[in-house]
Amino acid sequence: MVVTAAGGGGVGGGVWDSVVEITKVAQSKGSDPLLWAVQLSSNLNSAGVNLPSVEVAHVLVSYICWDNNVPILWKFLEKALMLRIVPPLLVLALLSERVIPSRRLQPAAYRLYMELLKRYAFTLKCQIHGPDYQKVMKSIDAVLHLFENFGLPATEPGILVVEFIFSIVWQLLDASLDDEGLLELTPEMKSRWPTKPLEMEIDGCNGFDEERTEYHQRLQNMNTVMAVEIIGQFLQNKVTSRIIYVARRNLPTHWVGFTQRIQLLGANSSALRNSKILTSEAILQLVSDTRTVLSRECKTSSPKNFHAVITFGPLPCSASLCHGASRSTLWLPLDLFLENVMDGYQVNPTSAIEVITGLIKTLQAINGTSWHDTFLGLWIAALRLVQRERDPIEGPMPRLDPRLCILLSITPLVIADLIDEEEAAPIDETECGSTNHWKENKGPGERRNDLVSSLQVLGDYQGLLTPPQSVVSAANQAAAKAMLFLSGISVGSAYFECINMKDMPINCSGNLRHLIVEACIARNLLDTSAYFWLGYVNGRIDQIPHSVPTQLPGWSSFMKGAAFTPIMINALVSSPASSLAELEKVFEIAFKGSEDEKISAATILCGASLIRGWNVQEHAIQFITRLLSPPAPADCDGSYSHLIGYAPMLNVLIVGIATVDCVQIFSLHGLVAYPMLSYLLLLDPIDTPAMVVIWFKLKVL
């Protein structure tokens, strides 16, 4: 037989036989578990097996359960986990599938399983960045039948982690209810998980040993108390409680059944009453308001716990982050900064990305919040900024476009910087015990995962998500894009350039969260698995409208080589580019094209791509910046300004960006020098090409 080892290559079945042989010999000799583990690791490395190995996990657990259920084998297994010979999460899954149903017949094994659970189930951070993480999670899916139990498509390991943690807690819960005779009081009167062995429970000769039977009964009772306490630990732990909250949001039907069982346990469990660390009231509170659970440890502020707090510590008042008088004051400095940066009388030479990033990191550390709640606070502050848009009282005041720039361009760039900072940072060796000092983008970091959860929670704030009238069409297109993706209908960007949302067979109404998600996908902060979030779209469609024209002037036809015609130019000016490649082509024409083409390209760059092209806005600004300061040709002798030849194009650019909203958008991206800008805009642009150079020599890049 040929088995694929973790990490790739075909490995002969003899390798797995040798695992058993080495274990048998060590068992018979009573070898030191550490020596056994070192010998096994050496043999596997010599055979080309990458560690930790999924196959070795299956071999060891199968060997122990149940023909070799002796203490030394459990010590061997513990050393294999400690030395990362086997993946801990998979071992826990294999043991839960075998040990929980046999817990009454094998109470000592159940006790050892729970000890391993306490040691390894709460150290997810290292394991999700480990090698072959995806393969491990798929193996867990196969062992626990997660898809059959929950029905969620396992398109990414993150979904499987949520299902795995939720299933482990649920198995412990049903086992505890069964041990106390309470499972029959549930609506289903049985567990969705195997809680009893398939074969009849026969104790053999030990069944007549009164002393041994009494010991087993005491151990079973203690195990039930321990299982209940571990359930409470899962619901209280900073990481696993957040994972269970994600399960609550995405598996509402299952959550109802789960909470019914918790309520039954809280009201009737003698094990819970015997616990010294958990009460009935506490466990009921843990599932009645998960946001309270997520804030239990946020008050920890000692230097010893500082690192853990800034990594995982949640926000005390997540539920009060909605707009209005009751919103949390933790993010008030952010609200004040965002409102101040909208002041039309000032132009800030420093990028808002840089300022907000520093402010967010400071607030996150001072308030002791998790990144989940920090990102949620940032999104809600930006949404409130958009919703506060109002007519100016006097003088020029930036209105909606700069506010949308904050929400859909600046905020994603701030979060991208924070995520890049984490994923490029050294690993904390004290937490993972790894000898690899640097992350190599092996998987999503905590901040990236917390971004996902914050955006899922953001869907609860419907009052903040209503799109302004000017972006309703864009929001509807974003919702339609997700709906078509889920329906398995593949369409290009050209389709959205010419379709009317009224032609869609079902309602495709979108909101600001759809635009936020698209902005994050465009910057590789999310992937299309976001389209599967519960309630993200209204449904699916069987076919696309047939009344859509096959080709209209737009970005798609431009990229295919269509020439600049008046109709084409108007189309490109009025609709934002969807990719950097499209803007690059326009910039190339502005740089190398004919005089008329340069003017047309400059007009396009100052159009919708600058104002509403949130996913590429910073690139449009950079290209305009470069065009405003063109290089001198090689044959220029200095007797005249080479800028005179660019005067028509410079005129188009300066007029195009001279509105207050455009100036503010440039300022938000840190590309305006305010000492010269007010003077520049007072002058006639076509007569002052030299002022452009002065401006951009003083700008802050």
C-alpha cells in the first residue's frame, strides 16, 4: 500500500508498519517516552516523511484504541504531540471520535483525552500557522463528518476550525447530559454525535469487582464535572469564545439546539453544582450574551498579560458601538479625528492612512481591545462619518466623496498596513516554541481573521449600512456580483458595465457592507468566501437577463484595444476603473500618446476613477501626481521650460482636481502640500505650469 505523507511524496506502507514496530518494542521494554519519540522522529525523517504527519496520528490512535490502552502508550502519544510528530488538532479529533463513546468503559482514557484537550485545544495560534494546515483540517473534516453535521461548504480551513471547536464543545455537552440522564429531555432525545459504543458495554470479569466498580463510578463522576468545566473554559477563553460566536452567527439553527442543551445542563446538572470553578448562572450567561463573554478578560492590564491582551483582548462595549448617544466612548478620539480631517478649510500634508494607523494602534493598546473589536470600531466610525454628511453651513466643506474615500479607500489601506505588519513580524517563540524566527505568510494571521469576523458582525448594524443615493447603483452591483458568483454564473466586468439592475430576476439591493467587502477583496484582505456569509445576499438566480447588450463602450472594450472616441472617453470618465491595469494603460497613453490622447487620458484620470474608484483611488492619485511633474526631455537645453509643451494637459489635470472634494481626497492620501495649494488654486492654471512643479517639490510623498 502507498500512503501520501504529510507534505507530499509517496511513502511506502512499510513506514507506517515501522511506526507500530518501534512502538511495540519500546512498549515491551518500558522505554523512556522521550527516547521513543526521538527514535520515531529520526526514522520518519529518514523515510522522507514531513512532520507533523497526519498518517502517524491515525496509526498511533488506532494502535492505542483499544487493544493497547495502557499508560505508557498515552505517554508516548503525549511526547509525539509535544515534539510535533503528529498534529494536535487531528489527534484530538481522532480521540473524540473514539474515546467519548467509550468513556464509561474507559474512564481513564476519557480523563487523559480531556487533559490533552485542555493542553492543545486552546493553543490554536501556533497550529493554524503550522505546516500542512489545510491537509490537517480536511482530515479532521473526514473524521468528524463536519459537513454532514453542519452543512457548511468546507471551502477554507477557517470554516473547518469553527466547526471543529463547536463540535468538540457539543460532544462534551451531549456526553455530560447523557452521563447525568438528561439527554432524553432534549427535543431530539439523542445526540447528533456518537456518545455510546456500537458494541454492548460488557465489563467482563471486572464487572464483579466491587472495589473496581466503585473506583470507575467515582472517576466517571469526576470526569463529568471536568467535562462541564472544560465546556465553560471554551466559552470563556478569548480565542475559542470568539470562534463559538462565529458559529453562533453562521449556524443559527444549530445554535438554538446547542443553547437548549446548555440551559438544560444549567438547570439540572449535579456535576455543575459540584464544580468549584463554574456555576449554573455563569454558564447560562456565557451563551445568553456572547459579546459579554468576549469582554470578560479585557480588564487585564498588567505588564505580564499585556501581549495577550493586545492580541486577543476584546472590547467591553461592542454592543454599544452603534451610532447615537449610547455609543462607546472608547473610539471618541477616532470620531473626532475623522470629523476634523473633513474640515474644508485645512489640507493635511500627512496621509490619513499613517495618522489613523498610529491612532488605532494607540487606542487598541490603551483600551485593551481585541483586533476584532478594534476593526469593528474603525468600520463603524467610518460609517458614522458617511452618515453624518450634511449640507455645508458656510464656505467650502467636503461632502460625501471624501467621506466615502475614508470608508472605502483609506480604511481598507489602514487595515492592510496593520495586517501586513503582523504577517511580516517575527514569531513570538515563547508562544509557539518554534525555531523558525520569521513568518513566511504560511496562513492568515489573527488580524486577518479578526477582520473577517468584524465584517460579519458589521451586518448587524443595518442603520449604518444604508447607502447614500449616489452609490446605490454601485452597492447593488456589488450585491449582484456576489449573487451571480453563488449561482455559479460567470460574467466579466463588461457585463456590469451595461446591465441595469432592474433587469435582474430578483432583488439585488446592496448596502455599504457590500462595497466594503468588495474593497477588501480588491486589496486581497478577503476572498470570495465572504459571499457565503449568512444573509450576505438575498438568494440565487438560474440565469442572467438576455436583454443585455453584448458590447458597450467601457473599460472592458478599452482594454481589448478600442480607440479613444468621444463616446468611449465619456464612458471611461463616468465609470471608475476596476483594476490597476486599466489605469496603467490610461497613464501610458497620457505619457506617450498624441496631444489629443494626452488630454483625453488626463480627463479620464480626473474622472470617476479619482472620485469613486475606491479600490484603485491611490493609484489614480499617483498617476495624476506623476503627470503634473513630467520629466524634462533629453534634448532640453534649459533655454525654455519644457512644461510649456505640456500646458494643455496640465490645464486639464489642474482644473480636474481643483474642486474642494478632490483637494480633500488628495490630502487624505497625503499628496498635497498645503503651503502652496491655496495660492496655486487662485491662479489661472493654464498660465502657471511652473507652479505645478513648485507644488510637487513641496508635497509630502
